[in-house]
Amino acid sequence: MVGIRALKKIWMDGQLVDWGEAKVHVLTHALHYGYSIFEGIRAHDTPRGPAIFRLKEHIDRFMNSAKVYRMKLPFSAEEIERACVDLVRANGVPAVYLRPIGFSGYGEMGLDPTKSPVQVAVAAWEWGAYLGAAGVETGVRATVSSWVRMDSRSLPPQAKCGANYANSALAKMEATIGGYDEAILLNSSGMVAEGPGENIFRVKNGVVSTPPASSGILRGITRDTVIQFLAPEHVPFQRTDFTREDLFTADELFYTGTAAGITPIREVDGRAIGTGKYPIVQRLQRRYEDAIHGRDPAYAAWLTYVT
Ligand code: PPE
């Protein structure tokens, strides 16, 4: 049972290999201890062919995740960027999600990952709306998780490490088993942090806010994109911590992420958010769609064309 439709190629350790040949051994170190770092990037169709959105920023974050974890990647940022471009071209599908991953490979078992070789791969697949196409239009139903977002003193959330996603998976499963679409995690101080795979924003009285990086979140690239949209939209903005009850009383709430795009939240733990209309979310969604599809020259520098 595979949900993903196989494309032609995967880039693995410096080469494009056939999809079915991108394999690892069962004693791959990262499979046991979660010692992997990864990225999620999207390519979209534009009038000038496929373009990868904010590739450089994603690969910069990838290199920083490796640095935090002392992972010596055998490829440079430029080589991994080129791998992403080559992969989109080789698969011939314009709209894909790209997943660069660095991990401790097959070598030694035991907790010191530096004893195993580091492998790097980039895969691409077609990934629709992360929280459902309807959710993007009408909003999703969220619940505040009983799981606390892991603290930066135990797992640094700004490094996109595979291990962080065990915490995310616990929250995600709890939400879906409870009949919700998605979770919202608080941090160990009880303030709102983020979703299992998304950042979160709040709109109140025309002001947009989002928790600061110090709240223990992944510093999302879509989060940064939305922040950069607010000045030209003439919407005031602040980075500030907010509480669970600030969620309930918001006029609009939304998730951001490469996978999720900009997805409004219509309900938190059975409380309807605002009036059920998303005027600011809709303006941001329009600007985002124009930017990623190459229709807004103001954001041309964010696109890497695959020609
Ligand atoms: N917080 C977390 C924990 C997170 O995983 C993501 C991305 C974000 C915030 C938003 O970051 P950015 O994509 O740079 O705007 N989550 C990725 C993986 C999702 C998955 O299920 O896999 C993603 O959206 O690509």
C-alpha cells in the first residue's frame, strides 16, 4: 500500500537513480535514532515553466540544521540546490514537493552518529493540499494538544531534525483520532508554539501576530513570506507570544507551511473562530498564489526556474 505515485528519479548521494532503486539498509543509523535533517520545498508551474520557491532559503536552513547536529554533509549548498533543480527537470512534473534529507547511514550502531557515513538524498513527489483542498477554502478544525512542543533544551526546534517529528506525530494522531483536522502545540511555558508541521498566525482587530522564534518553533519560510507580505498589504504586524485563550478570541487564525500553504482555522476545540470569514487570510492567499506561480514581479527573486 503506497499512497505516493512513483515519479521517475530520486537524487541519492550525488546521482539520479530510478525511483525504485533509492534504497537503504535496515540498519541505517537514522532509522533507529532519528538522526536525520530534512527540508520540504515546493516547485510550482509558472508561465515560464516549473519554478522552485525560495530554494536558497530552504537549503540555507538545511545547512544550518546539519550544523546544529554536527552532521558533515558530503555536498555543498550549491550542489544540493543543483540536485533539486536537476530532479525537477528529470521527473518532468512541474508541481512537486521536494524533500532533501541528510541522515546517518549504514555503518555503526550505537548512539554516536559520527561513526556512520552521512548520506544525502532528494526525493520529489506530487503532494496536494496538506490539510485538504476544502480546508484552504473553508478552514480546518484544530485542537490544542495535550502534548507539549519539545523544548529547545532537549531538541532544538529550529533545526529540522527527524526526531522532532515524533513529537509532531503524537500531536497529529491525537488530533485526528479526536476527530479534528490538526493540532496546535503549546510550549513548555504554556504559550502557543506551532502546529505539528505548520506555524500559526492570529488576526485580532486588524493586527496580525505570530509567536517569536524564541517560543520554540521552526522558523518557517512560509511564515517569513507571510510576514513580508504584510507591509505591502498595509497590515500591522507583531511577533508576540499568545495564550490558548487568545486563540479562541481571534478574528482569524491560520497555519502556514510549505506543505500547508496558508490554511485558515475555523474552529479551536469546538469554539468557532471569528465570524467564519477570512478577509486577511484571503488577501495573503492571493498574494502567495501569485508569488509562487510567478505572477507577481515583486517576488521574482524567490523563484528558481527549472529550464
Ligand atoms: N513548523 C513545523 C514543525 C514544520 O514542520 C513546518 C514545515 C513549519 C513550521 C513551516 O515551515 P515552512 O515550510 O518553512 O514554512 N513542515 C514541513 C513538513 C511537513 C510534513 O508533514 O512532512 C513542510 O511543510 O514542508
